[in-house]
Amino acid sequence: MKKIFPLCLAIVAIVLIFAKTGRNLEVHDGEAKTPSGSSIQHGRNYEDVYKDFEKAGFTNIQLEKIDDLITGWLTKDGEVEAVSVDGNSEYSPDKWYPSDVAVVITYHTFPDKQIEDNNYNLNTSKKEDTETLTVENCEDLAKIFSITANIDPAYSEFAEKYHGRIIEFDGRVDYIDHHSVYNPFNGTTSISDTTYDILLSYGDYDADYQIGPTIRIESVTSRTLGCNISKNLPSFMNVGSNVHVCARIGSFDENIGIFTMYYESIEAR
């Protein structure tokens, strides 16, 4: 009996220890923790910041450049202006996020007229006009939405004239695919489970007929579209759905016939 009692005490002690420590254990499958706060990133080299977030486990890291440097004396080439995580540019350090949320690193560099940045930057957009463009108040928008060709000079002219402006229209969903992210440092490409690239066009859905350009909006997340379940799209987001679109104008690629725009909102109609 004397031998059994100490054994029981030992078992109880072990159970209490595991119960106490177990409460402090958190499961973070599919998540990554921010390596440092947003204020620390300002002024660092963008490649170093990229590697820090990659090492922390983030998989959807995007680069946006501000091509505003002239001499590079006060601000160095590649110097980070800001970093946002899931749209938050004032994020805290050591905070857990889904590993595939968008991490956007904005940095300064010299202008390069030969290469157009694939990512739109609000700091370089045209801000003179703020009125949202519609087919009712913009003849040029109504014109491109009446063209039946996939590629037309009017698309490029419209993109150049109204770059950075917001348009609003009734459209339809033509194609949805998971967003892929290219890592420029190791040459690999990863596919996101919760971020999507969406192809849209003007008017009601008809599988055999389309008017206007094919519009691509990239890096749209499930949560951005209002879905609480991160890996599911809202019920209205399917190929063939008619939707109301609000997007910021980017550029038209004449080689592939794709008009890149940037997400503002997509709603059911």
C-alpha cells in the first residue's frame, strides 16, 4: 500500500503538468507568424524583407515598386516604403495569419520605361479625377463595352487614358482559377488555396457570346468577397454568375488580349 501511494501521486503530478502545458499549446496549421512589426520594415532592403516573410512561412508575397528615384542619394534603390499583411499596413509582430494571405512589400526604385510593373501602385496612379466611370457617364467605356473583338486598339487607348480610375459595371464571371505566386529568389511557383484570379466580361453570361475585353482581376481572397470560410468562395462566385463589378483600371496586354484591373468589389446581381 505504501508503494502504491507514491506511484499515484506521481501519476497525478504528470497529469496536472500536461493539463497545464496543454492549455498553452496552440495549433497553427496553415498559418504563419509575422516576423516583425510594420514600422521595422521601413527603410530595409526589399529582398531581405521578402526572405524574412518567406522564412516565416508566408506563401503569397507580392512586390510593388514605386519608380520614383532620380539620384538614389536620400533613398536607396530597393528601399522599403511599407509592408502590409492581409491589407493591414500597421500589423503587429508575432501575429498569426493564414499563410497564404497577401503580403505586399512596396519599395523604391529607379524608373524603367521598358518594363511595366505587374502590380498597381496607388502612389503612382492618376488622382485628378475621382468620379467612378460607368457606361452612362463615360462614352469611352460604353464604346469598349460594345466591341465584339477580343483585341482592339480601343482597349489600350482606354487603359492609357483612364489608368488608375475606377469603373463600375454589370458583368459576368467567365473563369476562376487559384492564384499562383512566383518566387523570384528560388524560381519556384506556389498555388494558393484561398486566393483567386477571376476573368470577367461585360453584360449577362452567355457561353457563346461576349462583348468588350476580357478583364482579369488577380489575388482576390475568399474573405475579401465576404466568405467567412477561407477556402470557399461565396455562392454567387461561380462561372456563369452575373455580378456587379467595381474595379480600378490597369493595363491592356495586346499580346494575350487581357485587360488587367484591380479589385474594388464584386457583388451578386
